[in-house]
Amino acid sequence: MSDDIPQPDRVEGALHPRDTPRLIGQDTAETAFLDAYNSGKLHHAWMLTGPRGVGKATLAWRIARFLLATPSDDGGMFAAPSPTTLDIDPEHPVARRIAAGGEGALKSVTRTLNPDTKKMRKQIVVDDIRALNGFFQMSAADGGRRVVIIDDADEMNSNAANALLKMLEEPPERATLLLLSHQPSSLLPTIRSRCRTLRLTTLSPDQMAQALDASGVETKGDPAALAALSGGSVGGALRMSLMGGLAMYGEVLALMSAAPRMDRARAIKLAEAAAQRGAEEKLILLFTLIDLMLARLARTGAMGTAPDPQAAQGEAEIMARLSPGPQQGRKWATLAQEVSARAQHAIAVNLDPAALVLDTLQRMGDCAPR
């Protein structure tokens, strides 16, 4: 794929999931798939679920390599031993073709460019799914396996979902469909019922450090802090690191350290930075971090102690002062709902981002105990 075409299934600046050498912290899901494969009753459709960024796409590409590179076993006298890992030698012809984007037995379905607007669509459309019919027809001659990765299934519009449902009801022979879903409840129940589920979990700080080290990206900041801010999501931690999320969170925390008073000049500087041309992703990240901070403040009040590990130096002391008990914790939780709803609306209708940030910070200051 050309470098100037957006890739919805990749964190910008990081390796594509097909090129990620290791999958950290998801041994249970890998073992479940291998057990199904070794039983000789491999289901035709799998739904890989779990929070965003925990490795669902990496696992899907590992499964695809494994299925296409592992010869079928007739179970005879000289049958090969059952595989115990999804690992495939990078020099295997299938692995080399997948790495080069030239494996004819594999199809990846993501959002595509709109030919009229030349912009990335916000949904997977029906034509993206119907194209699979041609893929299966053209690929059926040699009788080998065929694998489809849909990343992610949550982004299908209703017509695309119905087209996929027809395929799941009458699956092509020797085809395996891998659906990635962050919110499976949003999918048609009939799609969910026709898939076997593999659930992936968030990563611990130690696993996060290993995953970041294997990502091929030079990350900045404490892995424990990245784990805390990303909710155990490797993809989230990579975005956080590449976009300066730790520094941004630390700046908001520094502003709140003096609440209800606030350094107006410092707040304006933060707001202006998030409002610069081309800074849309940073604005979204800023509000993600504000939402997270409010949630951590609410939890501090409810639990009587600040979340561990800390996401920034001095966070525990600041949160203990700003949220000393359940009553204040409820105030932060209420504010979190208001801020999130207002930010989503303001970003959607392109309101002045600097004014939005300043107003949000003022609301946070006003909510602080005096």
C-alpha cells in the first residue's frame, strides 16, 4: 500500500499488525485457537474481541499466516505432530508473501477511500464486503485455504453487515473469516451467533513494557504510566507516546494542582496548542486524557485512594486533595459525563477548539473543592 494512503488498521508511526513480530499477553486466546485447530473442527468464522489496541489485529495476522503456511493433515500413520504455536518462520514463502502484501489467499477488509471525495470513508461499505465474492471465486481453483480479516467489523454499515451475514450463513469452502470487534454488542446478534469468540485482555505494566519494546517504536515515558493512561492497550500506549500524551496529561495535572485557582496564561497556551491547524488528533487526545483524569478523580473519591500506578509525578497527592471523599467523587463523575458529551458535539460541529479547551479547564477548576 502506498505510504500516502491512510491505513485505518495501523497506528501511524508504528509497525503494521502484519509486521509485528510478537504478540504479548494473549497466550490464552492463542491456545484456544490452537486447541480448536488441533481438534480437526476449525470453525469457519472467529470474532476477536477486547479493548482497542490490545493485539486483536496482530493475532488475526498471526492466525492467517499460520493457517496458510500449515499444511492440511489427513491424520494418517505419518501425520505430523499437532502444532503448539502460531509462530511461522519469517522466511517461509507464505510469511514472505504476506509481508510483501502479495498473498493471494488472504484478503484484508478495512475502510476504503471514497473515489468521489478522495477521503477515507468512516464506514466499511457494502461494496467492500461484496468484493469478497470475487475473491473466493477467483481463489477456489487450487482448493487451498482462504482467510479474510475484517478490521474492524464495528465499522460496517447496515448493508455491509447484511452482506457479511449471508456469507456467514453459507460460508465458502475452506474459508476462515476473522472479525475484529471492540464493541461486539453493536453488531447484529445473528453475526455474533455465527462466530466463535476469542477474547483478548488488557496488558499488565510488565507486559506493556515487553509489547512496547517489540513494537519497533522508540517510545518516550514510563511504561507503567503509559499502561495507566492507555488502560492496558498497546495501541493506545503507542498513540500516547508518539503524540506526547504523557507530557499533555502532566500539563493538565499541573494546571489542576492549583485548582480552584488556575494559571490562565498556561491554560491558554495549552488550548492554543490543541487548536493549531492540523492538530485535530491532538485535540481528540487531549479530551481523551481529560476524560481519563476526571474518571481517575471520581475513582479516588469513591475508593479513598488514588489509582495505582500513577500516570504522572505527584498525581496521587493532587488527586487526594481534589477528591477527598465520595461526595466530591460523584461531582467529578457528573462533570465527566457533561464534558464528554459537550466535547463530542463541539468537535463534530467544528466549534472553536481553543475556546472549548479553555471552557473545559474552567469547569474543572470550578468543580474543585475550595
